[in-house]
Amino acid sequence: MTSTEPSPRVSTDDRPVILFDLDGTVLDSAPGIVAAQQAALRDVGIEPPSEEVLRSDLGPPPAVLFARVGVPAERIDEAGAAYRRHYLSEGIQNATVFPGVREVLASLQQRFRLATATMKLISTATPFLDHHRLTEYFEVVGGAAEGGAGDKSVIIDATCTALGDPERHKMIMVGDRHSDISGGRDHEMATIAVTWGYGSRDELVASGPDLIIDSPDQLEPAIDRLLADAEPH
């Protein structure tokens, strides 16, 4: 398992690649994210929005949220550091693997190359995967770089590079938010939207995925269908 930081390499493994978002797709991390956001805002003297409001906007990098709720620009970095401190100390324990996802990952790993493409910092995603005993399933942990832009398309691009630049028609992006779907489409790969996460069905439909599924046990058949459709006829 590697992060997306290594230099580009050429892989001799030509199996299809499945990219996974983490928050809302693999992990139900909302309780820890919201608690860490609220604690970080209080640390910089901002009264945080309600849990309901924060849950409705999960996905963007913390700096984006902090700017929206009134953290002064000169204190965004301070709030971000406070968020990471609270999240790493408490968020890991508050997160859970969505029911059925671990079993699906174990099955998929036998047939495909798996990697993450998450908006989490790589340095944050890695201990979460370790704690929840998920690291073994992913060949590459793709995520945001320290100080990098929180853009899903950029993260997917870096993850593809770390994987050896696989053929895009043999790749599928799986996620629960519009950014996952648009990021996959930016790279001309098939996309699967999942409804058990944090994006509404309306949001997912509007993002234009190739397929929408409602439970983890539908994922492997959906992958098989998309890969069959992508085969030259």
C-alpha cells in the first residue's frame, strides 16, 4: 500500500481499478467530523452552526467550511490545525465502517485493484484506514496533499499517477457526493453513486453518474455491468 506521493510508476497489473471515496462511502465519519468542526470553531472564538447544518454540508475541505461560517482569513490555518487535532484524537473512534462495505471490499480485492480518492489529507486518511483495519484492501491511499488544493479531480489525477496511469476505460469511481462523480467524469472513467452516504438522491441524480446504487451488496454487480459495457464489441 502506498500514498499518492510516490513518483509515477508503470504497473504490470492490468486488472480494472476501482477508486473509492471514504467519508460517506466506506466510512460513516459524520459524528467525528461534526464534533471536530464544532470544537475547532470554538477554539477560534466562533459559535458553531448546529449539527444539522454541519451535516448538510459534509464533503468540502475544512478551510472552505470555516470561511463560510465567518472564520477570519488570518485564522483559517489555526482553525484547520485545531480541526485536525480534534479529529485525529476523537474522530477515529467515532467513525464506523458502513455495514456490508468491508465484505464487499474483501470480495472486490480478489478481482480488482482498489485505491482511495478522498478529500481527506493522506496523513489523516491513513490512520483512519489503519484503525478500522481497512488498509489491507487498498493498493494506494489517494487523498489531498498537505497544502494542496482540495479538488477531487486533482486528487483522482494524482491517484491515477500513483497507480501507474491505468487505462481510464478500466477504471470506476465510487462515491456519495457530486464531486466524486464529476471528478470521475473529468477523467473519462465510469462512475457509481451510492445513496447510503451524505449526498441526497437529487444531488446524485443531477451529477450524472453511470449508475446509482442503494446498498453495498449492489456494488459488485454494478461494477461488472459497467466493465462489460466498456469492453470493445
